[in-house]
Amino acid sequence: MLRLSLPLALLLTAFATACSSPGGGQPSSSASTDGRQGQAAAAPAAGEWFTDRAQESGIDFVHFNGMTGKFYQPEIMGPGVALFDFDNDGDLDVYLVQGTQLGTGTPLIAPPAAGLGDRLYRNDLQVAADGAHTVRFTDVTAQSGIRPRGYGMGVAAGDIDNDGYVDLYLTGFGRNQLFHNNGNGTFTDVSKASGTDDPVSWGVSATFFDYDRDGLLDLFVGNYLNYTLQTHTPCFGPSGAPDYCRPEVYGAQPNRLYHNAGGGRFVDVTIASGVARAFGPALGCVAADLNNDGWPDLFVTNDEQENQLWINQKDGTFVNTALAAGVALGASGERKANMGVDAGDFDADGDEDLFVTELISQGSSLWVNDGTATFEELSARLGIRGPSLPYTGFGTSWIDVDNDGWLDILAVNGDVNQNVKTLSRKDDPFPMGQRKQLFRNVGGRFDDVSALAGKVFDLVEAGRGAAFGDIDNDGDTDVLVANGAGRMRLLINNVGSRQHWVGLRLVSPGLKRDAVGARIEVQRASGPLLVRHAHADGSYASANDPRVLVGLGASADPVRVRVRWPDGNTEEWSAVPTDRYTTLTQGASR
């Protein structure tokens, strides 16, 4: 991580105020990137767009980073979170990653009274006769059988054996573990038996994706630094005070690609696939068909090193095209501290664009795809770079907050090094807090509307992981936010369900699982074609709702849906109903 001088930090604080949107962040119409005039909908009605409902819904969780004043590197990097339906009852459950004590000494932050350890919460969603949705969570960790080792970082979710139940891969400092979902509310540690056990690595983000289209989910694990407590090196900030080190002090740890061989077994194909040819300190990863050839590619973000864009060669191998494609470095050819990432079609031109959160003073990156997996960095032109400069971003996603059909951006932020602001917080042992940000898409350009998003966006917290999904099944996207050394937040969306939407779950009957990697095209009576892809990866060290939720604005008419399945076959449904979830099963179109 880069460190800033104190005067620069002061300038950036002032710059944040100067870059706020006119009129308190009210959206305005503007031209989109492909020259069309943006069709910007009116701003959502007054009131908080998001409300934190964590504690009232039954989730009382505080992350413990184990800090003792020695500035151990893992203290600033976690945790992630997951939204996934582990019991197949149709609503999203919650998995929360926890830290542990690092080394000896007295922790500067007391461990939670409930004790340490990851937590699994079952969603007992209640729907009243009048249609009101109430979220209730029950802690089922004790009976789940999940007993992770090491210091937790992140989590990925995917059904590894096509039995219809979602399994979990847990990453961390001395902890990369696979837990198999037994289908009865319990999980079994199959790390060694599966071939994915890696107790000496420091994993952060991971993704399940079927790179060879054989119907079995493979696994990519992004590893971070060659770091141990024994090799810990003292580092210092500009003021001379002890601080966390830049990643170059330790060097990168190689990533891992595991091929799913069936029967619950994986084979390490990192070298055979070509993925071993380049790696950096990996923090984010997302799988998406970036060149629209029907095969999933892989984008990996690295901390202060070049990113990798692994283009699928359709024969089990990948080629890194990041430099030629324009996504290895920043717009001026600089190395950036790349953290969270997501892929989505924000400009409605039919291809997947990339958004990446960055370190304070660098500004988040927005790479616009020309359809061939060649990109142009347009964050400054489209209204992202300036407002994001004063922040260090982590968890993020393309999210249609108000269901107007245009993908917005939400990012959670938090410092990683001490500066003038953090050093002044004498009463805070982990003074890394920053506010969250919400950028509204107004036809291909973005307005910073964080001021309208709710009081939870005013909280100064060390944001890290974020998982996105419809927690209350009311037709809009909610957000589960993990804060380092802080309280978990559950951001319930209050505005999206005021407009129309279509919710889709994509299932292949022979596989019994969500068809992650499927491409979905939604055609309305009017307006551009809306393209989405089913995926649970992206953000930062977190797992998301694999269902596809598409905002339709004012239109309540049934929509035409075309699906390109992960195996390359396509199907079309002519009249899918709106304002509800529909399961589309491969081979059952009508």
C-alpha cells in the first residue's frame, strides 16, 4: 500500500467536498459513452435509500482483527462476507468471516463477548398477509459443523458436486479451506480430500467458475503476500510513526487454479493452465465472458502491481492480455493499488465493463469494454475518479439501486495507512474509517449521490468486504457490509422495489445448481437491451446472490428473456412475468 504525506491527505479531504455533486447529489441527464443521449430517470423519492437493519434482524457481529500494536499486515485486510442460500429455502443466508489473535501481547481491541469464530446465520424470512417482508436471522453456527482454522479473510460460494447445495471455500492467513454442504444444515471440512487444502497460503478473494464448460465448477484462489509473523518487518509512515508496510516489502504469493475432476476432487492446474506465468499480490477477482465468445475469462486485481486479464483459450489454458487490453495499469500507465472489482454492462452496449476500487489519491478505475476485451479507462470522464480520490475502496458492485435499468456503483471504503486524519483519532485504536459511496448512473455517466443514500453512509468505518443480493426478496438489491475491527452492517434497500423488476434464477436440470456464467438478455417493450450475467463472485473477498435481478423502471409488461447457458447453448422465453422471481430451467423454454 502507498503512504501519503500529511499535506496531501489534507488536500484530498478538501477535494472530497469540492467534488460533491451539485444540488446535493441530484442526478442529471447526460450523454452515454456510445453517443446516445442518456435516458436518466427521476431521482427516487425522498427518504433514506438504505437503512441498517443488522441488529434488529438478529445479527450482532463485531469483527476482531487481533491487533496488539505491532502492525501485523493481516490486521488491515479483512474481512469478507457471503450471501448464499445454504438450506435451499429460497432466501439468502449469511456467512461472516472472523479474525483471531495475532502473536502475543494484549489486544488493543477486546474480542467480542460472544467469542471468536466465523458465524453462519439462517434467514427465516417472514412474509405477512399484506405482503410485508421481515428479515429474521438465527445463528446456526454451532450445529453447522463449520470449524475454520487460521485468521479469516474471505469466502467464496459454489456447488462443487452438483448436488443442489452450495458449498463454501474460506480464505485467510494460514487458511484456505473447503467445506462441503451436506444438505442437512451441516458442513464437512473436505479440504484435504478435495485437493484444495493450502494451510500455508494467505488467500483473500476466490471464485468458482466453469472455465472448461464441462458442467463442474472449478476454483481460482487469489493469494496475497509471502508474509508470516516471523518475517514481519517494522515499517514507518511519513511522520515517523509505526505503520503498515507496502506490499512490495514482502512480495507476492502465487495464485492457484484448481480443475474440478468430479467426485469432490480438484487438481492443481496452475502451471498447466498458464495462470502461473504472471501473478501479483491478488486482492480481487471476477470471472466473466469479457470478449463475448461464450467462454468465461478471469480478471485479477493486484495491490500495487499490474492486473491480469486471463483470456480463455477454450483448451484449458489462459493467456494474460491485460497490458495490451489496457487494464494492467492506470490511465497514465501507473501501477495502482487495485482492490475490489466487478464486471457489468453499465452502458447497455452488450459487453462487460470493469470497475475497480483503488487506494486514496488514485481514484477508482472504470474500464469500458469495446466488445473485444479491449478497454479504455474513463473514470475521470464519467464522473467517478474525482469523487473517489479521497477514499480507499474495497468491496464494490454494479448495482441497480433504484431499478431504473441502469447499473449504479456502490463502494465501501476504509484507510490502510495512517495519515493526518487517522493520527488525530487518539481514542480509536483502529482509526481507518471512511464513508461509503454510491454513484448513480444517469444514462452512462455517474453522479455521487452518497448524501441521499441514508445515515448509514455517514458512518466512518473501515469498510472491507461487501456482498450484494436481495435479502428480503422484495425485488431490489441489499448489501451486507463487513467492517474491519467493527460492526457488520445490513443495508436494506428502500427504493428499488418502488419500480418494476424481473428476478431470474438460472438452473441446469442435470446439474441441480445455479448456472453461474450464464448470459442473460432482457428485452423490454422499449429501451435498450439489458444484458446481465449470473455470478456470485466479484466485490472483495465476498460471495454474492447468484440470482439475476433486472430493473425495468416504469414498465410492468412481461419481458422477453434470452439465455446463453454456460455450455454455449441458447434459449428464449417470450413472456417472463415481472415483479417476481422466476426459475428458468435449461431445456424448458416455451
